[in-house]
Amino acid sequence: MAGYVPSTIEERKEMLKVCGVESIESLFEHIPDELKLKYPLNLPSGLSEMGVSRTMQKIAAKNHVFANVFRGAGAYHHYIPSQVKYITAKEEFLTAYTPYQAEISQGLLQSIFEFQTMICELTGMDVSNASVYDGATAAAEAIAMCRDRKRSVALVSDCVDPKNLQVIETYCEANGISIRSLASKDGKTDINALEDELNETIACVLLQQPNYYGLFEDAEAIGSIAHDKGAKLIMSVNPISLGLMKTPGECGADIAVGEGQPLGIPLSFGGPYLGFMAAKKDLMRKLPGRIVGETVDVDGKRAFVLTLQAREQHIRREKASSNLCSNQALCAMTAAIYLSVLGSKGLEEVSKQCFSKAHYALEQILKIEGFERKFSGEFFHEFVTSCPISADKLLAELEKYDILGGLPLSEHEILWCVTEMNRKEDIDYLIKAIKEVSQHAVDL
Amino acid sequence: MQLIFEKSKEGRGCAILPEMDVATTEFPVFLKRSTAPKLPQMAEVDISRHYTELAKCTHGVNDGFYPLGSCTMKYNPRINEEMAALKGFTSLHPLQPEHTVQGALEVLQLAETYLCEITGMDAMTFQPSAGAHGEFTGLLLIRAYHKSRGELEKRRKILVPDAAHGTNPASAVMAGFTVVNIPSNEQGCVDIEKLKEACGDDTAGLMLTNPNTVGLFDQNILEITKIVHEAGGLVYYDGANLNAIMGIVRPGDMGFDVVHLNLHKTFSTPHGGGGPGSGPVGCKEILAPFLPRPTVDKVGDTDWSLAWNHQPSKSIGAVRSFYGNFLVVVKALTYIMSLGQQGIREAAQNAVLNANYLMHCLSDLYPMAFDRYCMHEFVMTLEQSKKEMDVSALDIAKALLDYGIHPPTMYFPLIVHEALMVEPTETESKDTLDQAVCILRKVYEEAMEDPSGMHQRPLNTPVRRLDEVGAARHPKLRYEF
Amino acid sequence: MEFRSDRNYSKSHEWVKEIGTDKVEIGISDFAQDALGDIVFVNLPQAGDEVEVQTPFCDVESVKAVSDVYSPVSGIVCEVNEDLLDNPARINEEPFDAWLIRVEQVTQREALLSAEEYEDFTKKEA
């Protein structure tokens, strides 16, 4: 028997009889014949579990998992505690739908409430939603939150991840918000350019912190200039950096968003990931998507429920400000478990190790002839260097050492990333490999 | 139940990281946060128990019958999970060189081929991460199409039946269109005359589910798509209800130009309590140039490999970072391979059989909104009992909770008063359905005997009815330390 | 159900009360608040906005629904009742005092009903 249909042939016959039809086909009689498929779908025959397992393993084996990863650029290689995988595999969480029936969904609802609290704690904001698809869509939704009748232009820093910018552009073109790019200088948002660009049509300024090149922006200064002109500040932050870094709240941001993948979610070839969104209290009702609130039941017992639903598409339909429905609930739970396992000290330690190891790696790379740092300024766990030989060539050679090197930004520039996963010996191995490759290239 | 923060204790924690093996670089003071975030400080055992306690207060498909209409809560095969957990998939950086991710590209390419065959489409993107995200993407394709023909200025209207999912009109507005609601006829299907009246040279397109949201197949579908096409519009298929027809009839053959699928419904990937889902969008050739990039192409003949195609052509741009919820696609592909040609069709057939069986076993007690064979789901209406006994759809739903059944979808579609929408799916056995019938009949009897007692239900759940008004009037959205 | 006679009503269930020369207060009738159920939030316009007769100027949210409120007259909003943002329950508890907006330069009030006429109207509608 193929598939997952449990009813036996006999049972199916009985059921058809109750329905008063001879065959299953009769139940489809009202579909016009001209529409029905005249031949079976062009799909392979079904496989047994063992068969499908072999097939998929064979496909997975065509991928290469690098022993050493020094590439980030929006997807980060971090250690995932064992607890995270086991807890998120619990079938009650895994196989539930959105918790519409609160009485039998308290576990899920409470976990989202805890997630919202942790995101508020991390970002220094007042309210958080239950998640969106990823960091890029979170930024796009945040921009839409800032638009009002008079202000419909968003200033987006040049130092935002270009992949996120693409998504923002797609969203904004559709809903009529104009995007203006905010120039950069030495790898950071140019404050002077900001002053020139601001006017009464600007709804918000979007910054990434640390930015695409790994550098820390002068977020507070930018925020206060933006606020002076009535624009809001949106900060897109890396949650691991928040183990150490000043929070968006401390920097005066109105909305904090970010990619939550570093919080216990595997690289997964790009997804599923986790977009988080948090805001100051006065923007609470503009937050899109699901939000869980605390309340009581008829017996006065504490309980949790999806709330502020009248903002949402299933009630407001064409008047809703966002169409968000399914989000990334299980990924939000993943992040909450990750943060619980690490605690604030553990998170700070991950943050410290990323920071220190990246600085160690940079120092070592700069010792190699022809490698120079592209930008000055404080950075977190990513940095850009020049590369004396073709970056593509260097990176291709590093593959032979089982190293996924940094991301090439141009012919002679590379964006490197170092996390707690890279031991000192791994970094030293990278340095040795780079030396050998560039030496060899010079010899050629 | 205590919150994790209330269980936290200073000094507890888990040993996860090794010690730093390089010299510490001091983090610049001027960039440092002033206070540490108040995250839980917990021992591992207590974290395990905390989440186990939460799991016990959560009802998933594996806990019991889950006939939530429109959500296709079928069984989620374990093998899908195991395949998606293979290191060869989970540990891939999305920006790895193509030749190191041939298997991942193959997953996307196979899934595209199979799902295009099932839907009758020509090309597909996996970027959209949920159904609503797919709708948004599909509508952007329609928008780009009209723009490329210089007609976007005049074609601003998307037609949406009044029975549609709420995401349809919301997505249309997000994509920059205005929404025109099309009333349904008495059979819950599109009113052809009203559609004709609404169609014109300002029509950008029509969004439709078929079978529709009352669980009926709209027999006029060819005429409907023709009317829209003749007006110069395109037709969008909301794939939420594809489970009823896969292997039997294809959206592409009904005249649809663009579809989104819910892999977390039809293709058995778990919903995770609200995501991650996956809402791939398929389209006909005319819309393919507008799909988000990159797409996957085969390069070379005999010695072929797979490569990203970044050609911008007329792409709408990206709707998400990278390539979508990739691991969800792995699960759906595993499922399609398991079922194969026969199994896909059988799944649809048995989904429809189960729904009709359940409907027939209940129709003498529960009034059905439409008196005809249904597809994969049907809608009951409690309008009469609400009027006569003050027992509403909500009361029946809440009473079901006492018997371990997840209630049907309540108060949807909007065109049926006091609606309960039931979708059993094909993965429930006759035994489960018979038990559900017994319970639903029992609940009905209880309602007859003690109508006002129904307002007290549920009685046996971890918490009882909630003060939702209080929650919304005085929002408490985080724990205050 | 109360139908206070110190003010006029519209067929879309708002009340209009004169509060000075060419200045009125607008709120939701007792009948309407009862039909809407527990109101949890109100989206108000801004002072300076124009309102147009029989056109929505704000909406009120209950837990599972949102309803437009139609303006019974045309004019310019000169004040909005911000207290309702924190205490939306007042619309249920004291609908006649919980005004939503104050409007000046009022025109197009011809279609307004007296309390008596409105009461009859609600009876027919029910």
C-alpha cells in the first residue's frame, strides 16, 4: 500500500456505501470530464520508506559540507546545543497548526510569549511579534510600519546587506514606498549624507548593525539626527552581537528587526530562518503578524492567547496593513530554547568569542603579504580585506583545504566571517592555506 | 504553569562552549550595552522539563483528530523529518559554490518538475515562505506582466470572491492593487453574471480557490477563467485546497495562470505551530520571465550540472533572502517521492471520501450549508441552534475540546453564518472518523439537554475559556521582571 | 436601549450632538455599541482631517471584528477623543459620553434623524 491512507479497501467500500455511491470516481462526477486528467501524472512510482531514504541520502551526498567555514554575509555558522534539536522535534509542537484554539495550545502560546519577552530583552524594545519569515522580510515590513500619509520615503543605508535590500525594494515598489539609498563612507553610513537627505517626506532610516561589512555604525548619532527631522529609526541587528552590543533601544531605535538564524538555526541552505520584529510601545498596533498576550481564563488562571487580532488579514481583509498569516513559529521556539540554554552569560560568551576570534583572524591575515584591511573602524565578527590574487582563485584553492573562505565582494575583496566554531587551530590552518595559495600564485 | 523566567535562578546554566583559545580582545566600552539581557538561567534538566510541560499543553496532529478546515492537517511522516535533518542539507551555507551544492539544486529542480506536473504549470519559485507570501509573489508576477505590456496604469483591480481567505484581499492590497469583492451565488460558487459585470479593461486578475472555501468544485471554472482572460486579466489559483484534486484535475488545465501551493498543507510538511511553511509559486510560460531570481538551470548535455540562473530578465526581484524555506522543500519532495504517481491521486481520492463519509454520518443532526457531495471539506452551519437555543458554532467547538478533538475552523467562510468547516484529510482511518462522529453526536445531544451549559465548555482543558477582551484592551505582550 | 433626545442620529448608527455654533460631537449609538460587542480599540482620525457624510472616518475593533464608523455629517475634525485610545470600554459603558470626534464647519446634516425617528428605524431594522 502506497502513501499514508490507513483505511482498508473493505472500509473504503463501506464508506462509499454510506455515501450512497458505487465508486470513488462517482464523488468526482461533478468535475467536468473535459478537465479531468486523461492520463496519469508524469511522476515516478511511489517508493518505500527505505527506498526514499536511499534516494534522498544519495542526493544529500552530492553536497559538500565544509570542515571550516569562514563565510557569513547573512547566514552564520554557530554551535547548536543538543537540547535545541530535541525539544523542537517534540511532535506536539511540530505537528500543531497556528494556536487558534487557545485552550489546547497553551504550551505553544506560552513559548511564543517567552520568545517575545526574550526578543524585547535582547533588543531593548517594548513589544515583539511572534516572528516573520526572515530578516529581509522583517526589514521590509518594518519600513511599511513607518509610512504615514505625509511620509512615504525610506532612507536605506548603503551598508545594508544587498540581499535584504533587494527584498525591501520588491516590497516597497509594490506598496508605493520610495526607497532612497543613503551613501556610505569608509564602509559606514555617511552622517553628512544623512543630513542632506532628510526632509519632511522621509518616513524612516534603516541601518544594519553591525553592517554588511561587519562594522559598527554610529547608530545613536544617526538616530538622533533622524528623529530631529521626524523620521523613525529602524535597526536591523545581528542577535548574537546583542550579547555585548548596545541595544537598538539604547540607540533610540523605534523598531528593531533582524535575522534570527544565528540563534540555534542551522545554515540549511538558506532556510527556514527567522525574522524577528520588535518596536517601541507606540508602534504596537502597527506591528504585523501574530502577537501573543497574557490574560486569564474564566477561573482566573493565567493563560495566553493570540491577541490584537483585529489588525490582521483574516479580520481586516483588504484593509489589513500586512497579509502575514503563517510565520516561523517553530524557528521562534528554536531561538527561545537556544537563548534559554545559553542564558545571558552564555550569549555574552558566544559574542565575545566571535569578536575576539575575528580580531585574531584579521590580525593574522594582515600579516600575509598583499592582504590589507579595506575599512577602518570597529567591527564585530566580519571584516573585509583586499586579496592580492584573484579572490575567486584564492577561494577555489581554499576549497581544496576543505575551507569555505569568505565571500568575494569584488575581484580583489573578500568579506570574512569568524565565529566561535572556528578554533584557533582552524584559523591558523586558514592562514597557512592562504599563505601557501598566494605564495604558489606568485611563484606561477 | 510558571514561565521560564520564573524558574530561572542566578548561578544556574549549561556548559556549552569551550574556553576561548585566542587572546581576548576587549569590546569597546562605547559600543557596549549597559545591562545584560534578562535571559533565563537554567540547568539543562529544568529546560527539558519546562518544554515537556509546555508540550503536554499543546495539541498537535499526533495528539488526536485535527479536522481544521482549509488547513489540511494530515499526518506528517517521520521520514520527511529525518531526510530534512541530513547533514548534507542542514549544514550547507546558502552562498556555497554551485559545484558543492549540486544535491541541493537537484532538490529544488526535482521539486519544481514534480510540482509543475501536479499543477499544470511551467515554472516555479520556492522563495515564498508561506501561503500568504506566495499570494503576494503571484500577484507581483501579474503586476509585472501588465506593466511589461504597458497596461499596469489602467489594470489596478483584483477580483476576489467574498468567500475567499482573508489573505487574498490583504495580499492584493500589498501588491498595490485595489480589491473588488465578487459575491457568491447560492451554491457558494462564483456568480457568473456578477463576474461579467465586474470584469473590464481595469481588471488585473481574479483570485480563486477551486474547490472553493465551502468545499465545492466550481463547475463553471472554464467559463470563469475565460471571462477573465477575455477581459485581459490573469487568473490566480490559491492552492490551499489542492489536496482535493491532485492527480485528478490540474489548475493549469482549468485556465489558471499562476498558483501558490502550501507545502505545509497538501504536501504533509508539519506546520510547527504556525510555521515554517512554504508557499512555492508556479506559473505558465508567459509569467516565467518575471519569477524571482535565481532559478535553477541545467547546464550542458551529457555531462550536465545544475547552476543558478541570476539573469535579471524582467524579474520582480526577491521576496525573501536566499531560496526560501529549503528544508521544507526537502520534506515535501520526500513525500512526493514516497507517494508517487498513484499515491498522490489516492491521497486526493481518500481525502474526498473521508470528507463525504463524515458529512453523511452527521447530516441528520448538523445542518450542512450546502446539500451536495463535497470535495475534501464541508461546512456545517449552527445558525438555527444559535437562534433557537443560543448554542453557537463556538460552543460546539469548545465542547469538542473536552473530548480531545481539535475543533473545525470556526466562522469561516464568512458567507455562511455560524460556520464550522470540517476537513478530515485522507490520513484518518474509518475508526477515527467513526469515533469523531460519536463525539460530535454526543456533543449535539449535550447541547439539546443543557444549552446554557455549553457556554461553560470546555471543562477539562489545561485552561478554560479566556478573557480575550481583557487581553486586547490591556495588551500584556511580555513578561515584566 | 437608550435613545437620548438631546441629539440626532444617522441611519448608520452614529449620534450627532450640537456643542456650539457650527460645532458637533459624534459618537456611536447605544444600539450600535450593543451590536458591536466589547470594543477593544478605536482607530481615530487626526484633527484637521476632512470628514464626508456617509463615508468612514474611523473604525472600531472588537476581538474578532472590525467595523467602520461612518460620518453622519460633512466637516472638519477639530478634536479627537484620545482618552478612548486607553479606555475603549467607555464606548460600551457610556456611549453617549464617549464621543469620538468633534467636527466644525458642519454641512450636509439634512438626513439626520430625531431620537424618535431613529428608535423607529432600529425597530424596523431588527
